Amino acid sequence: MNIREKIVRSLLLAGLLLTVGNGTARAQIDLTIDTLQCPIVGFNAGVMIPSTKFSFETAPDGLRSQNATMASLYNPPYLSFGIEGMYKFKSNWLATLEGDLWFGMNSNNLNHRIERMSDLFTRDSTVIGANGTDANVTCYNRGLSFKAGIGKIFPLNPVRNPNSGILARVSGGYMWQQTIFLLNNERAPQLSDDYALLYDHQRNGFMLTEGLGYWFMSTRSDLANIYVLFEVTQCWNRSTREYMIDNYLGLHGKDNHRYFDLLYSIKICWMFPLRGKADHDYYLY
């Protein structure tokens, strides 16, 4: 190999190294993160408070009152726990399915329980059990809901993390609620089996929920993914019982009222993506 060929080969090698070096440096500057598309499972917990101002019941004659809404029946706040199945698209749209259970934070939160069931309580405010002693009855609310909905994530920093940002969501579905009677020490026939159905205020109906919050998906860990959401829920429900007894309301018979309950809630959800985490995209020039 003569001197001229050595010079040409050296120049070509230097040019190749320079090109690779520039491309690597440029890739580090133009690093972005992709938008994740995957199914997600989430577990949520929150606190619910019913509105005393905007909840109301409507009688068959059209008159409105607030005598037997959730806010007047059960002392708030309520705790809620749920499980969610979501699918996140690359466009940051979400499709969601959610099931929730809620109940009173106070384990004996039925308001005016003695007046409502005055025919069961003695003068000493006790319910006599099967062996003639106080049955220690606890009365509290329990509810279930199943919803489907859609949502959208609006990234605050699309370059560094397009999977995190403001979350807006709307969902609708079915809700069910009633009073639960817990007998702590012994059996009380007057609040067992079918007799309990006379006093439990069981209702069901349609619910609609709107939410606004923040959605965070980590670029480094599949375990650091959460959202925090403030929700407003509207419930349209009616009694499911053929015969109701509530002496506080003067109700003895079919409850034909229609109920509208407005609920405010704050929830946090821990999410688990089922397929990988966001990757880095490198653009080489």
C-alpha cells in the first residue's frame, strides 16, 4: 500500500468517526418519550360527601323536599374503595370500567335511627334480642356502583412525559344503596331476614360522574403510576321495596318518591400497566 492510499483510508475513517460521533451527540439532544398504549388495572380509595343543598326527593305530586336523601339518612363522610380496568390509547384517550363499594366512616351513621324504627326500640333505646337482652344493633349505609366511561389526558410536558397531565373523565352506570343492620351480640328476629327489608331503604338507579384531576405515569418505574381525581356524581334512584316502614318520615307502605343525590368525592388510584413502560425514542441524523 503506497502513501496516497494510506492517506485516503485515514481520511475516510476519520469522516466515519466524526459522523457517528455527531449522530450520537444529536441523539442525546433530541431524546423524547413515546406515548404508551396498554391496558391498565387500578385500585382506588376515596372519601365521599353528599350534598345537603342540591340533593332532593320528589313526591308523586311533584313536591320536593330533602327528608330522605342520602345526606339526611346517613351521617357523612363515606369511604369508598374500588377496582378499575382501563385501556390507554396512544392518543391519550382512555376507556374505563369501574366497580366501587362505599360505606359510612362512622359505623353507626343512620340518622334518627331510634325514631325511624320506634316500634322496635324500647324506652331504653335498645332492641331486645332472642334471649331477652340488648342486641346492640349497628345501622350504617352501604352502596355499590358499576360504571363505564371515557377520559382524556392533557400532557403538561409532551416532550419529557406525554403520558402524564391533566385528567378529565366522564362515566355512567348503575348504583345501589341500602341500610345494613349489624347485630353485634345475638340474633334479633325483628331485624333479621325479610323483616330487615321493611327498614333498609334499599334503592337503585342510574348514576353519572364527572371528574377532573392529575394523572401521573412514571418513565422509570411501573409501580409509580397514580391519579388523583375530584369527582361530582349525580344519582337518580328509587326504592326497590314493596313496603317500607320509617316512623320518622311517617312512611308505612310503598315508597313512591324519586330521589336525586349529589355526591362529591376525592379519590386516589394506584395503577399497574399490563405491558411495559414508556420507552425513549432516539432520532439519529
